[in-house]
Amino acid sequence: MPAQRSRKISHHTALMIAIRDRRDKAAFAELFDHFAPRLKSVLVRNGASDTEAEDIIQDAMLTLWQKAHLFDARRAQVSTWIYQIARNRQIDRLRKTTRPIPADLFTSGEDTNQQDDIFALEQEADALRRALAELPVKQKEILEKAYFSDATHAEIREDTGLPLGTIKSRIRLGLDRLRHELKHLRPS
């Protein structure tokens, strides 16, 4: 009789399922306590002030609570889902604050450089998304955990059950491949 492989769900997935299925407030509090400081770190690195980051986190976690019924562990990890919600909230806020008023549409000079920089950053982000999509799934998953979820190697090992050496190798190989794919973006 062939051995059946059981898929172990992570602690965060179990918490999210408790929120989704039972509206478990204690599980929500634990997820909030775990992800809030990590989200704040990422948001601040991406240009948000402390206050903006805290507001975005509140919005993102409220969305998580309200849309918990949409969570599907087969489609995304909890961390990926939460970070995507926060990222979308940050983009929404940025769009609201950078939407020009009619008088601003006709300014010249200084804004052109800023618009060029924003356009270049958007192109780089699109290139990174495409390069990530081309990575082997195993490398992509580990890179997402390490860089988008801010998980430590030990946390990744706990979550995946992979040996530490394998995790480090996949990160290194994935980063090398991304560097190669994106080398045209930054002149030497």
C-alpha cells in the first residue's frame, strides 16, 4: 500500500482558517501581532512614514478580517496574501496622494524628472515580476518567504521542513538568476 503524503499546514494557515471558518478573534490577534511589525518594516522600506505604515497595516488587517472567507490555502500562503493586501493598500494610498489636480497637469520642469523616475521604477518592478514568474517554483517560493514575508531561514525551515542548506542554496540560485535576468536595468 503506497504511503499517502499528508500536507502539513503552517501555524499561520491554521490561524487564518480559524478566522475564515469561525471568525476566531484570538487567531486574528495572533496573526496581527506576528505580521504587523513585519509589514511595518516592509512598508517603511518602500517609502511609507511610520504613521502611514501603521494606517496601511490597520486597513490591510481589517480587509483580512472582512475578506477572510476568500482565503484559499491552496492558492496562496497566508503571508503572501497579507503582504499583497498591504501592498495594494499602499498603492491605493499613493495613487490618491499623487493624483494631480488640474492645475498640476500643466507644470513643467521639475515634475518631469520625478515622472521619469516613477516610470522607470514601474518598469523595473514589472521586469522583476516577470523574472520572478520565470523562476523555478521551488526557488520562487523560498525567495518570496525570505524577502516578501521577511521570514528568517529558521522560519522557512520550520514552515517547509527543508534543510537549511537547501533553503540557502535556493535563495542563492534564485537571486543569481534574477541578477542575470535584470542586469540590463542597471548599467555597470
